[in-house]
Amino acid sequence: MNRLDGKVAVITGGAGGIGKAAGKLFVAGGADVLLVDLDEQALKAACQEIGSNKVSYCVADVTIAADNHVMISTATERYGGVDVFLANAGIEGDVASIVDYDERRFDQVMAVNVKGPFLGLKAAIPAIDKRGGGSIIITSSVAGVGGGPNVAPYVTSKHAVIGMMRSAAKECAPMNIRVNTVNPSPVETRMMRSLEEGIAPGQPEIAREQLRSRIPLGRYAEPEDIARIMLFLASDDSAFVTGSVYMADGGSTA
Ligand SMILES: NC(=O)c1ccc[n+]([C@@H]2O[C@H](COP(=O)([O-])OP(=O)(O)OC[C@H]3O[C@@H](n4cnc5c(N)ncnc54)[C@H](O)[C@@H]3O)[C@@H](O)[C@H]2O)c1
């Protein structure tokens, strides 16, 4: 039997690198999957790439409460309920010192990376409760457990969701809803290309090599490396795991 047979999963940031990889593995594991993101064309392309009648999409902005309710009601109407919620949409913000950082950009990073998961949890918890329990996974980062220069708002946001997860894990345990974070080090997605360019403008390969050299396993993660941990946390294989911070960092924080 597949690990996610009969389960329904909602994945935000589903058109992005990690979200799409998780969608692919969840579908392969037997789940019905709703990918949620901002851009319809990107979502269509992600669904085509996954290439299954068990995946579909919903355009929604995670910073808007009503959109979060629409994504959960869409999954419920289309697939009969929600068992797994992966709060994964995120933005990196700018690469700039605290002194130089644009205040509105700070608000935007917080809106997507912190308020987004909060609104997602608000909408998803009652739906998962109706199924008698399930799993919520929030994508944090190595930036959720340590600081770094010139990315303070991103680091702040990824620390914040660990606190949110820990509170949610205690609040949701009586409903048999487990809540955990996955915390990747650099992953081969658009986000790292953007950060590399921000760290070393015009010479992103220098930033890449610096970042890579700090990872004991000697490489960036592939999106599938991260998605496999998400699959474990989504499935009943992790039935006794809640409130946990899952480092997926090639030994970076060891
Ligand atoms: N790539 C990395 O190295 C890395 C490392 C640690 C953590 N993460 C985290 O992993 C998650 C996924 O990132 P990724 O690497 O796949 O990047 P990505 O840019 O490929 O994917 C992020 C997705 O989120 C979507 N998104 C942004 N704002 C949104 C909004 N308001 N509403 C709905 N969707 C929105 C984007 O459109 C994009 O498709 C993020 O939370 C990111 O912070 C990434």
C-alpha cells in the first residue's frame, strides 16, 4: 500500500521548486494533491509536469485570509476533505543590511512567510479535524535556527514559524493533528539563484561556492531530498512525531 493512499494534501508554493517536488512525491504516494500558488500558468505547468489525474491547482495568495479559505474549500469539494497541509509558499526578500532594508519589503516577507502559514493553519485545522486528524508541515529553513548577515527579515520569518509550529503542535495534539517544520539548507531552486545574485551581484557562482563549501555533505539539496522528508511527515510513518524541527541541511548545523 502506498504511504498516502486515501489522503488529500494541499501544498502552498506548489508551483515552486520544493512544492512541486512534494506534489510529485505525494501523488506517487497515492494522495490527491491540490497545488496552490499565485500564477495560473506556472500551476498549469506544474500539474502537467506531475502528469497525473490526482493533481490539480488553485490560484490563491497566502497573505489573504479569504484565499486560504478558498483553497481549503476547493480541496474539500474536489476531493472530500483535507488530511495534509504543507505551508510552503515563501519569498526570500532582499539581500541588504538591517540599516538599508526597505521597511515595506520587511512587511512583505512577514506577510508571505509568517502570516501566510498562520492564515493557512486557521483555514486548514478545522478541515483536518473533521477527518479525525492529519499532518501539517511548515517549510522553515536553516535560517530558522541561525542568523546570517543581510537577510534579517527572512531569518526572522523562518525563526517565527518554528514558534508557530510548536504552539500549533500543542494546540492540535488533542485533535490528532501533528505539526512539524522541515528546515532545508540551500536547495536547487529559483530562490537560491536569486539569493546568489543578491550576495554576489554579477558573480553568483562565487556566492554559490561559498555557500556550498559550508555544507558538510558538499552539495546543495535537490528539491526531492526535501520532499522525501515531507512525505515521511505527511504519512502515518511519522504517527508519533509532532512539534519537531526536521533539519534537512547536509550537516550544516551539526
Ligand atoms: N530554496 C532554498 O534553498 C530553500 C532553503 C530553505 C527553505 N526554503 C523555503 O522553501 C519554500 C519553498 O521555496 P522554493 O525553494 O521552492 O522557492 P520557489 O521560489 O521555487 O517557490 C516558492 C513558491 O511560493 C510562491 N509564493 C510566493 N508568494 C506567494 C503567495 N503570496 N501566495 C502563494 N504562493 C506564493 C511562489 O510563487 C513560488 O512558486 C519557501 O518557504 C522557502 O523559504 C527554501
